[in-house]
Amino acid sequence: MDCSISNEDLVCAIDEEKYNFFCNTLDFGMEHTIDLKIFENKETYNQIIQVCANIFKEDIQRITHFTNDPYCGIAAIDIPEGSIFNKKVNSVYGAAVAMGIFGNIGNPNIDSINKMPFSIYSASHENAKLLNSKDLVQYPPEVKLGFHNDGLFQGKQIHIPKNIMVYNMYINYRKPGNFKWAPLAAWEEAEKYERLLNEKLVKIRITPNFYFDKEGNINNTFVDTVEVPICRINEEGEASFFLNGNVLAQDNGLELADIVNSMRDSISENPNNILIAQKERRAFYLKNDFGFHARDIFEEPIEDADLTRVFIRAVDINAKSYYSY
């Protein structure tokens, strides 16, 4: 498939009438206020998955048509705001659509902190200042996030999830830039870096995921560093990659660090990369083991608001065993 045709062709807009029907069909049978805590209940989430399977069948088929193609591997959906719901309820139902569709594609990992089938990421000016004051490395929206793929850490093992989903619930920037995807099958210099990096152990400083606990302490849910190969080629000659975090010369020597940085430049400059505009209530579905993703810098924050971005990220427990460290 030639996914360079028109990147916007990879975006499917959910019909508002179907969205409203979805919301009214769920109804949850709850007396209390609807919020994201509904996802703590496994039965409720299974209901969401089933309703999505019925109402958004064609949309799910369209998404998997693109994501299952190794020369593509990405699709997106735009979820409308229903006119019959307020903004808070719309935000929950929007997440329900995004996660319900993902539940028909993969099996999401339960977040160890919030006990829900996704992780929640919130960025604000206040949190950024606090992290800066403690000299903690961070990747707020104003900082570029380079190409990487996601790993699932279980004990001392790294797995590469087959599918991931990123859903922008809230964006407070006038110029949020593009979401970027680099299909491994369309990377012109893949074989070169497979030869250079196959089974070479590299010390990687993993991109942190900071959160504030109930006492206000800052914690990181990921390990700080791992020593693993960035590339592994199996007996059938198929290459797998784990590309995440920072590879520094002080940890690995200048030659190896230069090779990894050169590889990242090669991925970034590949002419077959796919760019899709980031926007609020847009969900991205990725075949994580088919490529690498990145995003632009978010520019021109809207004034008089501390909160800058909120998104949820779901990771498939259907994953390829990669390495034990």
C-alpha cells in the first residue's frame, strides 16, 4: 500500500449521529457522575468494547486495514463532540470510543497506577516548573519527542507491544504540529543499521514517565536505564527494534552513540514517513512493531490556562518477547 497518497486519507471521522447513538446505548446504568473511573470496572469496559464492535464495525475495519499493512501501520479517527452532552461528559464518552475501538484491535495492559486499561498523561506549566526545579528530565509538549517505539516492561523482560493507541483529550496550543510515523518496511536504510547494530548491547536511558502520588511525591513508573540490543535479527532474518530514550557517548562510547544517532537521523529523514496533524479528540492507532513514532513541538500555548495537554495511551499486552536484561 502506498500510504504517501494523502495522509489525511488515513483519518476516519466518526459520524456524530453514530457517536450519539453509542453514548445513549451505553448509559452505564449508573447514578453517579460519569468520569474516567468507569474504566476501573472490567465489565463496564467489556460493554464498551462490545457496543463499539456493533456501532463502529466499518470504522474498525478501516483502521485495521491500514494498521495491518507493514508499509503503512497507522490510522487515526476523529471523535465528534455530541451536542446533547456537556464538555465533561463528552470527554469521557470520547475516551470510551477511542478505548472501545482499541479493545477490538488489541488487549490493553492495565496501568499499574490508575488500574485502568490506559495511562493518563497531563502536562501543565506548574508541573513543568516543579520538575525543572528538581533537575528532572522531562518531555513536555514544548519539547520535541524523537522517533521511538514503545516497550512493555515486565520484571526484567522487555516486550514489544503489537498495538498502541494515543488519544488527545485536550490540547491547549494553537499549533500542535504533526504526529509522525516511520514504517519499518518503508525505511530505505533499514538493512544498513540492522547490520551495524544487530545484538550490540547499548546502555539506554529510558524516557521517564513521572507522576505525582497522593503525598505529592514525584515518582517514575519506568526503569531509569537498561542495557539491551537496539536491534535483533532472528533465525528467519527478521529484524526487531527497541528504540527508546537516550543513548549517550558517556555511557556507550562515541562510536556506538554516533551510530545510534545516525540511525535516528536516517529514520527522521526517510521520505516515506507519514505525517498526520495533531488535534483534540483525534486518536492514533499504531502497529507498534511495524515502525517508530514521534511528534512535533507544540507551539503557541493559549494564554491564561495552566493545563496544556491531556492524552491517554493504551498498550497491547499482545506483545513480542524482545530481551531479558
